[in-house]
Amino acid sequence: MSELLIKNAVVCDPLNNINCEKMDLSVKDGKIVESVSSAAKLIDAGGKLTMAGGFDGHTHCAGKINVGRFMSPHDMRMNPIPGLSGKVAPTATTRAQVGYNTPNTFAIGYRYSKLGYTTITEAAIPILAARHTHEEFESIPILDKLGLTLFSSNWQVMEYIRDNEPDKLAAYVAWALRSSRGYGIKIVNPGGGEAWGWAKNVSGLDDPVPNFDVTPAQILLALAEANEKLNLPHSIHIHCNNLGKPGNYETTIASMKLLENVKTSRDRQAVHVTHVQFNAYAGTGWRDFETGAPMVADYINGANHLTFDLGMAMFGPAMTMTADGPLEYANSRLLHAKWSNQDVELEEASGVVPVTYSSKNFVNAVQWAIGQELALLVKDPWKVMFTTDSPNGGTFVNYPEAYTLLMSAKKRAEIIEGLPELAIGRMALPGIDRELDLYELAIMTRAIQSKMYGMATKGNLGVGADADIAIYDINPDSIDTSVEHEAVKKAFSGTAYTIKSGEIIVKDGEIAATPEGKTYWVNATVPKATEDAMMVNLVQKFKRYYSVNMANYMVEDAYLPHPVEIKTEAI
Amino acid sequence: MQIVTLSLKEQNIVPIEADTITPDNFAGKSTDEIEAILVYYGNSQASIGELFNVSVDGSDSVENTKIIFDGNVPRVKRIGQGMSAGEIEINGNVDMHCGSNMTGGKITINGNADSWVGCEMKGGEIVVNGNGGYYVGGGYRGEACGMAGGKITINGNVRDFLGEHLCGGEIIVNGDAGLLPGISNSGGTIIIEGNTTMVASEMKAGTVVVKGNVAEMMPAFREEGTEEFHGVTFRKFTGDVNVGGKGVLLVK
Amino acid sequence: MAVITDAICSLCGSLCDDITVTVEDNKITSVERACILGRNKFVGMFLHDRIESPMIRKNGELVDVSYEEAIEEAGKILANSKRTLSYGWCSTSCEAISKAIQLAEETKSLFDSTANVCHGPSALAVQEKGGPAATLGVVKNRADLMVFWGCNPAHAHPRHMSRYSPFSTGSFRQKGRKDTKMVVIDVRKTDTAKLADKYVQLEPGTDYLYLSAIRSAVNGHEDVIPDKVAGVPKEDIIEVANMLKDAKFSCIFYGMGVTQSRSKYKNGDMVSSLISDLNQHSKSVMIGMRGHYNVTGFGQVATWETGFPMAIDFTRGTAYYNPGETGANDVLTRGDVDAAIIAAADAGAHFPQDSIKYLAKIPVIQIDPYANPTTEVADVVFPAAVVGVEAEGTAYRMDGISLRMKKLIDTKFKTDEEITSDLIQKVREIKRGA
């Protein structure tokens, strides 16, 4: 039984409507409690900014990132942000660290912790390769993890949609989540992965998937329906078609509109649209490329069925990795960059390509602006999740830099001044003077995640919540975040304390302990008769088309040493 | 002028990594100070004084500092790594990565240089009076650029992958070169006096001249008449066509 | 009697997962569906060369000692070394590999896999150009053209062709072999080549030139191709290039004939570029025919834990990677290390003479179920359980799909993972004592 009393914390806890107020926090056995005994260990926060542990709701941290690492020995020696990148020798507490965009598993755990993050979401788990994802999860110290399972070009899914079998579809989704120990439904470029099986792509929501006679729109609608039928804690999580292409903002808005009438089974969004920066492009080609963020933001401001995340692009080297196979191939040809690809039988495609966002390149400069425009033009912060789609738009150690861009118009103006004239004319950012405050930042970096993932014990500091706490070395009462952006960046780059499940894991920016984190997954049950009927079809798939036996397909318990099973029942 | 003379007290087997041995690090320092500088020796560190006899003559700026290795140092890596000025003379064979990442100054090796000599160098000059190993002027694994500036002269032969991923600078080999010299050249110049094979594959830009025989030409170059180079007429090829290359390859 | 279905064969990189094993009195009495190589592993293991006890070399002879004594001796070797080579770890589980990495990190050792004498160049190629690949089931379902280059699955991966490639059937290949063209490119007409629709014979060491010529043809630059490249007439080169372009889905399976021939990793690098060029026309992927059943897993685990797939040098504390400098044979032929630990691989049988001669001069720790040529040069020997038969754990198939190997029978031997954990503890103990 361990107790902790944090005194004089200035707490920003939007889920509990606490707007940076001075208070004490009591911690017992890893949870926030009303009070503790006098034997509790005392931490004097001294008026420092205190938030729930950060929650990255969309990052690539396990599985596909290993493809990126494998092809990038050069990344392992990059050290643009000392303390949060590059090679670091092991200590008595920590293992050896390497890398920047594709750091090793240990570095991922330590560096997220230093930024005050305690929970991360792997954004793409192919079912067949899920075992690998969980092996890497196990190797990432400290953090709690959850992962989204891919259903974008899955044969079983597309056939059930084509054959109009919504119950069997839901049964299959439940089985696949259980098989992959996933938390929710991820859909990447719906249908595009199957087309990529023939080196082709789908061109939009209504372009039928070759050989399957279904459209991306049908895939989205049917999986949204299955999601609600299974009463899943998260909504469908979508990466829209046509990502990365000029003019794609129309596809993005159309995809959002398509899902307006989804009836949700829980009090949450009907759809989460991810890394919208990459899907908010206007123009007809790269020559007349310009921001589409104002149009997308306009639509979102009038909608109340969705959340989205930014996918901000940060200047410097990055590593793109996505289940959007055809996009990555196109990137590699455009950029003359190295290209890895991994198509997964009956399920998915994927690709990995290194990129550099250069402030001198007009397209990159506009991309840099678009992510920020989305954050600032959408009025309600409870619709906006902060991400860089790490490491696609930039690796997570750039988050402190990204926060300060959103919090300081002055800082933005200084950077915009140095951008190409052509780029400035194609972005909306120079005309935006909104600056996020710490409360809004707390919403976008931990509170909205708690709501959109249905994880009441995460992203807040109310009684009963997990004692995942970040204390940053700035005083909200005295700091002017719009001017003192350097101090803000420094504070967010290394916490005074990060506390995970009640244990101090970072102190004064250095790792103090490395416990193992938990893995959250969703076990949805459907009526047995429906499952049995579905299994008849699935068994055939394994017999005829998979290269592994069904018995060896599902992730075994051995790969989740600290599981947290969330049970739901089909409606 | 400051002259620092080093000789190994005893021939080592496990390699010494001596990236601290540069004029930049030695200039203005006394014998004692230089002896105290640490190098890696296997999985621990040792001082220069423990491993080398050190004598220092004079004290001067980096530009006017010369380091002389008296005898072979075939198990001492990374000598002169990152140096910006001054001079190093090695009177014998030297281990890998000599002069890697250097930006200025001069290294003369009166013996053979093991692989990665002048790796990723950006300026300055390296002269090897014996043979070079693999990846002369090459790059680190996975990098897009090897050597980007400066000049390397090898008076003997070199092994495979000469100037891999060259992005600038000049390499002259007075002997023969092994497999695939000038592979993925993106803008540097390579002159090979002797024989070689499979030259300039995937060259995007730059120039490669082979004065001896090319045993096997890459089937990815287009012949475009002749060109004079240093008063001699060569057959001119451009390519590599498979990377849309605009490089020039001159062969006999 | 127990019948275990869906067992995984831990022999080659095909990692067949459909084996039925019958166990009676803790002995495997029947094995169904495995090939002859796999069958031998399952049932032959007690019939040959098991190491029965920990051993230490005393006065030139290996003598039986207690496990504790062997750990003590091995710990001393590791703690006293200025630079140790830790090599092998490919015929074992990912869990053991992870432990071995921790041991290498704590002892500031070099850490390398059998890829050093096998598919290591494939990793270097990926680092140059990327690896455009697919899982084996994708090929099984889609590929109407399969190319086997410098590999001979008929002998090395006996069930590959029936499970995953030309003789399998799939969704868009209902007629199997009839729906697929098969091309073999090799320096000699192997038994695999005899099954092919087209066989291309290359002059030894010319793969790189031939690949470049194929690319020139695929990319519309036929004019630059001379009349003959790599001993192959120009018309023939163009024919193969057209087969690749015209296929709906092609896969190039490549083996050690590509990775270990004259231009080494630059061959794989060129295959990767060819695949990229081909995707301008139609779908194409490449898959390496990995040998040891978990050499792929070594690459995966090492990459996520250290950042690099092989040839990792912790000598200076942090991980440094430079094959050519930090590979097992690089340091052995130069004599750059003063101790070695060799586990779950037989360096004695597969290394060049110079390397073995050097191993004989330095203290060597061996962890292996079987006595083999490495035992001849070992100073401390640990017998280990056979992973995939006597111990469970994770392995990666050649296409990067991981599977869980089952424990089929009980054993008195410790696992690689347990032995390595004990070594870590011992080294810590010695260092703390010092």
C-alpha cells in the first residue's frame, strides 16, 4: 500500500472542470483518492502546472515502426533534440537508447514519460501481425498501451458487406479484436489496400474495390454500424481515402458527412477522423496546392458527430508509415526515397518511407501550417485531439515545439516570416491570432482521449482515476504562454515529475523507475449462434487462403503480461 | 608550429578508437595534457599516455598543429575524425575511419588505410601512399550522402565501393579499384588511373573517369560520342538511365 | 499418448504451422505433414549428439561440471573480457534473443546473428532502398509470376512451394501451378529450376549486371543493353523483363545465391529498385528465403531493442552498427575480440577457417542442445533445451509473421532464456563484487 500526497499543485483537469487551480492530490495504490494518511510520501509541487498523464491517442509505436527502424540505421544516430533523441548509454535504471524518428522500444517508453505521457495508442495493428505488435508493447517500458485493429481491406469484412450480413460482420469484428487484442476499429484508405494488391488504388468513396463489388463508402458505413452494434468504447477511427493528394479535402468532408447519421451506442463521437492535416489539401495538383483547412474546419464547426486529430507536420526529418500502401509507394517515387512495403494476406497493405519537411519547400511549409490551422479554426477543443501522427508528421519528441506553435501567435509569426512567399499565400495561418491556453492544451492532449476512448480512469485527476500525473516546471499563474514560449517548451520537454500508477517514474527530467505498463483490449461478445455462423465462413478462409492455421493466428495470453480486458456485449 | 609525435607502446589487438586524436584536440596542449586525453580501448577507456609514447614540440594553433604517428597503427580507428584544420602524418598502416567526417586540414598516410578512410568527409585532404580498403570516401549505413567535399588521393589500389553515395569532392585512385566504384554518385568526381569493373552504377550526377580497363560495363549507360579529359580523348557515357541519371562516365 | 495439432516446425524459415505430433512417454513417436528435414528435427533429436551435461575445458579436455560451476566460469570470462563477441541466437526463441541482447548490453559486447554468413546483405539492401515485401499468403493468393533467384527451395525449404508458392492454390490462383508462371534464375540448373517454366542461367557473380539490364528493359531503355549481359542474350533479358511487366502480380524469392554472390548486398539493393520500377506497371514484391527458423526473429527483436538488426557493437556503451566492421567474421578474421559466446548456431561449421582458428585461441562459451564443430573450440559448454520441441517461444517466419512455438515434450535441460538470465545475474554479481 503506497500513498502519495502532492501539495500545491496547480491542476488543469478539464474533465473535472478544474481550470488550473491550486489544490492537493492524494494518491493511494495507484489511484487518485479523497485523502491519504499522514504516512504518505509528500511531493511539494510548488505551484507548478499539473495535469493528468498525457495520452497519445494516435501514434505508431509498435509493429510497423520496426520496418522504419530496420531501414534506417542513419536515424539511430540523429540527435536534434538532446535528451530526447540520439544514442544514450544505459544507466542502472535504463537500457541503451537510440534513434529519433524510429527510436528503440526502451527509448519510446523513457521519452514519452519525460514528456509527461503515460498512455499511448498504436494506430494500426494488422490482425495477422498482431502478435508482433504486442511483443513490442511488452518491450516498451512504463507506458500503458492500447492498439487499433485494421479492418480496411479485409476480405471477410468486404464479403459480409457485399452479402449484406451485418450480424456476421459484427461477429467477425468482435472475433478479430479478440484475436488481435485490439481496442477498436481502424480503417485506413478503405478498400485501397485491396486495390494495392494489384498496384492500384481506389479514387474515392464511390470507387468500387476490385473483385469485391463494394465501395469505400459502404465499408465505412457498415463498420460504423458494426462498431455500434458491438457497443465498443471507441468509435470507428478512420484515415480517409486520397490521403496526401491535392484536392483531398472534398473526400474528407464527404467521408465525415457520410457518417452523420450513425446512431451511437454510447455517449461519444460516431467517428474519429485521424491526422486530418494530410487530408485537408486544396488545389488540383502540386503547382496550385493550397490549404483546405478552412473548408474542413467550417464543416467540423457545424457538425456534432465527430472528433478528429491534427497530424501536424513539423519541420525536419520524419518517417512516414501507414497501412495506406499505395500512398507510400507514390511518396517514394515522388521523393526518390527508399520504400518498404508489407502487404498482409486477406487484410491490409502498408508502407514506410522517410521524408523531410523542409521550411524552404513550399508544399512542406503549407503542410506545416495546415495542422495548426485545423487546431485553431475548429472552435470547440473537445473535437480536437492533438497529434503529429508520430512519426509521420514528426516524431513525438517534437510535441513541446508543436504545443508552443499552437499557444503563441508570436512564435508562429516569427517562423512564417522565414517561409517561402509562395507558401505564405497558400495558407490561412498568418491571419489566425487565436492562441490555445493550458486548459485547452490539456483537453487536446489528455482529456478528449479519455472521452473518445471511453476510458474514464485516464486523462483526468478525479477521485478514482489512475494516478498518472505530469507535473511541469512552469507556474500557470505567472507565465505568459504566448510570449514565454521557450520556457513553456522547456517545461514540456522534461517533467518535474511524471507519476505512473502512483509511482514516480520521472524526476527533474530524468527516468527514476521503469515499471511495466498495462495493455488495454476489448472483448466484445455476440450471440453464440451468430458467432458460429460467422466461424463457418472464417474456417474456410483459413483452410483455403491464409498461410497460417487458425489455431496459430490468435494472440496468446503470454503476449499480454499485464492485460486490462474491457468487456462489451452486442446490442 | 606544434608537433606531437605518438607511437604505440605495445601493439594492441582489441582496437583503440581514437576520435579524440585530432589537431583540434591537441593544439596548445602540453605533453601531460595530451597524455591525459581518453580514447576507447575495448569496452573501457584508457588515456593516450597509457597506450602511446607522446612527445610534444612547441605549442601553437590548430592550423599549425601536426600529429605524427611513428610506425604502424593498424588497430587504431578514427584517427583525425572530424578534424577541421592542421595536419596528421601516419608513417605506417592505419585502421578504419581515418579522417572520417573531417572538414579541413590534411592527413597523409605513408602506408595502407583500412576501410572507410575519409568517410563522410566534407573538406580537407587525405593522401594514402599505400592502398585503401573498402568504402573510401563512403557514407554511414543507410545515409544518402558519403563524402561531400574535399579531396582523397590513393596512390595504391582500393577495394570495393569506392566513393559510395558521393555527394561532392574528388577522389583520385592511382591504382586499381575493386567492384562498383562510384556507385550512387550524386555529384562528386572520381578518377581511376587503373582497372576496375561495374563502374558508376546508379550514378545520378557527377563524373567518373577510368583510364584503365573496365572489365564489365553497367548495362545502364548510353554512349554519347567522345570527350576530352586532361588532353586525352575518352568514350563518353551518360546515366545511369535507371535513376534518370545525368552523370558522365568517361572510359577508354 | 498426446496428439498435438497445429504444431510449428522450428527448422527452416518457412515455419510450417500445420504439423501433427504424437507424444508417447515423453517421446515424439509420430510426425505428420513435416518434410524430411523437419521430421528429422522432431524425431531425430535424441538420436544424435545431445550435450548431456555442462562442461568446462580442463587441461585441453571438456569435462562434466555442475551447472553452477559452468555459470561461474562463463561469468568470469565475460566479466574479464575487453570485448566479447556474442554470436548466433537464430535457432532459438525471440524471448531468448531479448535476454541475449541484455547480456550483450551489460557486458558491452558485439552482438551478431547467423545472418552474418547468410542473409545479412539483405538487411543492408533494405537500408539502401527499402524492402517492398508481402506476407507469403499474399503471394499464394495472387502471384501469377514467381521468380526464384539464387535459391533452391526444393532442397532448402521443401514445403515452401506446396504451401506458399507455385504448387499452392489461392483465391486468384484457384488452379495453383497452372495459374502461375515460374522462373528460376541461378548459376546452375537446380532441382527447383527443373520445375520452372523458364530457367535463366547466369555466369557466376553477374547477378548485379543482369539485374541492371532487366531494369533497363523494364524502364524502356532497351537501347543501352548490349547483346549479352551476364552470359544471357539480350532477347532473353527482354523476354524476362516483359514477363515481369505483364504479370498481374510477381514475387521475386531470393536466396543466398543473390546475397552471397560477388556484389553481395548491392544485388538485393538492385532487386529492391527493380521491384519499385515494376510497380509502375504491375504489382511486384520481394521475399528473402531465410534459412534458420528464427533468423528473421533475431532481426526483428534486435531492431526494436537496439535499433539495428545485426552486427551491433555495444563496446562503447551505446549501440553502434557497421557490418564490415562489427560483424562476427569481421572481428574474428581481424582478431578484434578476446572472448566469444556462441549460442543456438554452429560457427564451427559455417565460418571461414581464419575465424575458426581465431576462436580456438580465445575463451569460447557455447550454449546449444547439440555437440557440433563449435564444441571443439569451446571452453565452457551449456546444454540447452531444443526450442520449438522442448521449450515454447516466439519465432518469425521469413516474411516477418511471428508464431508461437509450442513445447511438445518435457526436458531436463534449461532453456537458452534461463541460461542467459543466469549469466546476466552472474556478471552483475562479479562486477558488483569488483
